[in-house]
Amino acid sequence: MKQLQGDGIHISLKQLIALQRLGRLTLQKQFGSSMLSGSHLSKRLGRGMEFDEVRHYQQGDDIRALDWRVTARTGKPHTKLFREERERPVFILLDLSPEMYFGSALQLKSAFACQLSALIAWSAQAEGDRVGGLVYNCQQRAEFKPHGGKKGVLRLLNQICLLHEQGLTQRTLQGQSMAPQLQRLRQMAHQGALVCLISDLQGLDAAAHKQLMLMRRHHRLCLWQIYDPLEESLPARRCSPLPVSDGKHQGLLAPASTSSRQRYHQAAQHKQQQLEQQLGPLFHQWQRLSAGEPLLAQLRIAT
């Protein structure tokens, strides 16, 4: 577990590759195998991906699909039916904006999100789906058309590492709206694609909400909302002051009174309730994950 998690700040390609053996279990345990897999099987006549059954020949059947052995044995023409795999690409939108570079416990939200992105990518690849996506920080954006196989996943993970480490040096402390990134992904994603959004939603505004509504019409949307424990609860008075830093300046966060902690927690709960009421109907699945706890434990994956 410790090896997969790293130091909680930096992300390496080796660390994300190590998650490959766990990828197939990731979302099957969460939502069932049909949630992540973009593929679905449909019956049709002809040469498909997987044999399904034999039935009596019907007018219009492709004669190339005749089962000559069964036909010879029974004296009546029979046709082979196949199940054809129709692909639905998986797109990952990874938010590495400045607000994601925050952590009060186990690791940064950004590092946690990179691990989750890798698990989703490996899981999709294990199911035989093509994986594409969009990764962005406040300085640049990397786009990936869907590719199948391990090579496509490695290209994505390598860029995730590069942009994450670049983000550690960014001086901007406040991100921007998610709207341009969502709009671009909406242009990239094929109709019917599975879109996996990984973010703390700090960049959500009216324009981003509109893009999600437009995307929801043609795609299946899943959200993994990442949060830090300190964003929900302040430290108790009996605790020692917490050292805090923005990468340049350092200070201490003094413990709060009981009443202040209650107001803070209630405000955080109210904000979350508003988010869920506003966005809930847009997502087929919504999972909240804490960067203050190990990712694999929250996904109930044994290492």
C-alpha cells in the first residue's frame, strides 16, 4: 500500500504502472463491470467477435455464416450467430488546477486523483476499451485521442506525471473555470462515450454547469469528487496548531472553538448538498473520495 501511495506529494510513472494489476478490479467492485466497460455486445448475423449460437437459416442471412456441419447433420440449413463487440471509448478528464494541490493528512488531492486516473485507465484497458482523455493544470492542457492497449495508457499516464509535477511549481493559487476544459472534451468525445470526471469541483461555475448539461445529452458521465478532510472539519481546540504553507509562505492554523468548528462543518455540508442537488441528475455515478485515506482501501481493493 505504501509503495503504491508514494510520498503523497510527487507522482512517478513507476508508481502509476504498479497499479496495473489492480486496475481490472477497480470499478467492478464499485459499480459492477458494466459501469466502466465501454463495450456492449449485440447479436447480429455474420462474422462477429464471439460465437453465440446456431439457429435455422432465415431469408436474408449471409450464406458465409452457414454452419455446414450442423446443416449436413440435420439436412436443414443453419446459420451461426455471433456477438459483435461495439466499442464505447472511455475518456478521463483529470483536473490538476491549483486547488487540487492541497493536502492536510495523507496526500495531496492532486496525487490522489492521479492514482485514481491510472486505476480507471488500467481497468478500461483490461476490459478491451480504448482510453482517451484530457489532463490540465493552470499552465497547459494535454489531449489524448482514444487508443487501445497498454501503449495508449502509458502515453496518458506519462503526461499525467509531467503535468502533475509541473503543477507543483505553479505560482497561481486560484484556478479558473472548468468550462473551457469541459467544452473541449465535449468536442473530442464520440457520441455515447463514457466520460470519467476527476476533480474537487472548485472550478465549477454556471458556464461549467452548462457544459455538463450539454455533455449529458450524448455521453455517460461519472464523477469522482476528491476532497480533503480539512475542507470538511477544522481541528479541535485540544489539537496543536497545524503548520500550513502555500509553497512560498508558512504559517500556523490555530485550533478552533467548538462553535466555530460546528459552523464550518455545517457550511461545508450545505455547500455539498447544493452541489449534489444541482449536479446529481447529470451524472450516472457520483463517488466522493477523501485524499486523507488510502485510495485502494476506499475502493475496497486488497493489495
